Amino acid sequence: MANILPFKAIRPTSDKVHLVASRSVDGYNKSELKDKLAGNPFSFLHVINPDFADGVRTRAGSKERLQKVKKQFRNFLNQKVFLRDDEACYYLYRQIKSGTTYVGIIGCISIDDYINGVIKIHEQTLTEREEKLKDYLEVCEFNAEPVLFCYPDDKEIEQVCTNVMNYRPDYDFTTTDKVQHTLWVINKTKSIETIAQRFAQMPAIYIADGHHRSASSTLLGNVKRKEKKNFNGQEAFNFYLGVFFSESQLKIYDYNRVVTDMNGLSVEDLLQKLKSAFEVKEISASIFKPTKQHEFSMYVAGQWYSLTAKENTFDSKNPVGSLDAFILTEHILSPIFNIHDLKTDKRVGFIPGIKGAEALKKAVDDKKAEIAFGLYPVTMQHLKWIADTNNIMPPKSTWVEPKMRSGLVIYSFEEDRAHH
């Protein structure tokens, strides 16, 4: 039973929200980051990159850096860039991007749900990264980027959302990437109760994006529980920030592969080798995408090909073995290109499907890679099949939309009043 609670958010004042909310730091290159910091004193990037303000360099992840992050966060609070809600609320978030609308509820989820398997995972986490994020949370004491969850479509929650959206939003702004962000505070007791009760009846909630943030919040919660002998499970450290989308509101895109070299093969050699496991067809179109599961696109030497996996080459009853990302590694990347570990091998790169098949063609035409492979997107059913059977997907199997902005709604566990 999922324990998803309303909380007292810290969030930007409505006149500054469009200036505060930022993409995650990895989304900017060095010069972009510098421009953003120099041009916008209210950007949440100032909190995450606190060295910019005083010019004193600290090591990423160091105690000094984290303490500066916390100090900058406090400055934003003191300067009234942020306000704190007096009542525990849920928050309704809507994003409109390239004509697609996504609607989700922001709330806090219990680490117990992660520990006892109500929260289902499909990705392996790296211990080192978990530890880093745990240290960050321990010093800074806030979540500024919610984990993306999905839950089975629910008529009653949908009805609450529809009703809330009839009111004037608390935030409504468009970012420079032409994405519209709208937020409503859900503070009516009846709506809050309905949402909490509906979630409490769900046997499972799935992580769509944010496995490391979930793992690190749980890691920290367990540390705090050991320190606090008589914890009651309601302290703020027992929860972390999530945004919850129903399954039909999330979009899973393909995650494609590019390889830097042909491993000494000519195109003819390669086509010959592929024929044992795939039906290979030349495609005359200028852009080509796979149209069904187990079909791949391949772009090499200015030519598109369609590769369809032959039936005896994979096990359709195996949740991982029937994944296209697995089939690609098993029959192409590993035996033909000698790429065995996608996490560490520098010869393979990844391009999210949201950039389109054009991005694959461009990478090869611009000589950034020698060959590209496009995959068909993983379905929500397949993702759940993997999570439900306690299996793990290969790295970079899914690209999930929407992506949230940092600093829009913040969960602070500095004070244990967060839920009361």
C-alpha cells in the first residue's frame, strides 16, 4: 500500500518562479551555465553551484561545497525568493511540451515503501553515486528534484485533478525551451483525503526515472533511524519528494546507440554477419524509425537498414531477454563490435529518442560516430513486467518524459513539521 503524503513545500514566489526553476545541472554545458548564473540572480543554479557567488572553488561533492549549497538555499529563503506553505498540501503539476500534455501530482513517498518493495524498480544503482547523493541530502537537507513515479490510471484521482485544473493556477510560465509549466496547490481537505486514500489502495508504484535518488533517500533514512533510537516513522527523513503520473500520462521514448568505429569491418562484412540473427532490408527513405518491437534501424555509410530479429534469436518469455536493448547487445554490440559493458565502454554512445532519428543520422554524417542503431520504445507493460519480476533493464533502455525542473517545489526535512 503506497504511503504518499501531502507536505509543506518550499517554493518560489509566483513573480520569480520563471526565473528560479532550472533544468538539472547536467543539462547545461560550461559556457551556458556561466551565462545563466551571470544573467539571472534568482536561478536555482546558484544554489546548486554556490561557488559562482564568491568565486572560491570547492570540490564537487566535498563537505565545503555541500555546506555552501545549504547556505545559498538559506539565503534564497531569507531573501524571500522562496516561500513556505503553512499547510501540508499536494501540488498538481502540468507540463505541455511539443503538443503533449502531462499531468502529475507532487507529494512525498515513504522510504518504507522502497524497503518493502511497494516501490518497484527496474534499474541498477551505482553504490558510489548512492553514497554521494546520500551525503548531499545529509548536509543540505532538501529534495529539489522529484523522483518520477507512475501508477495505474485511477478515475478518482483523475477527477480530483480535473476539478483542481478548473481553478486559477498558482504558477503558469513557459521556459526558453518552449515548455509550458503550470502548478496548482491542492489544499482542500476533501481532495487531499481522496488522493491519499486512493494511493493507499495501490499495491505498487513504479519508478520511471530517479532510481539513485530513491536509493540514496532510503540510505540516509536508515542512517538517521539508527541514530534516533525511538524514531516513529513520521519524521521528515522517512520521506522523499516524488511526482506521480498515471501510466497513460507518461511517455517512454526509445534510447538509441551510436558506435564510434566499425571494429575493422566493411559494411559488406557487417551485413553478412547480421544475416544469421536478423532479416536485413535496405531502406530508401531519408529518415527511418523502427515500427514495431524487435525491429531495429541501422544507419551506416549514408544508408538506412531495417533489421528484424529472427524468432529463434531471443526468448519471448524472458522479460529481459526479450528487450530490444538486450537483443542489440547480445547479437550485435557484443559479438560483432566487441562492446560488452555499456556502462564503461567509451566506443558506445547514447542518444535519447526524443531527439528523433535525425539525431542518429547527424551523428554519423558529422563523423561523431561510424554507425547508429535505433530501437523501438519499451512499452509501459514491459517496464512493469521487468519490475514485477525483480529484473533489471540494461543501462539506458528508456528515456522518460516529462522531465521536471529543479527548484519548482522543494521538500525540506530540516524541520520535522513538514507533514504536520
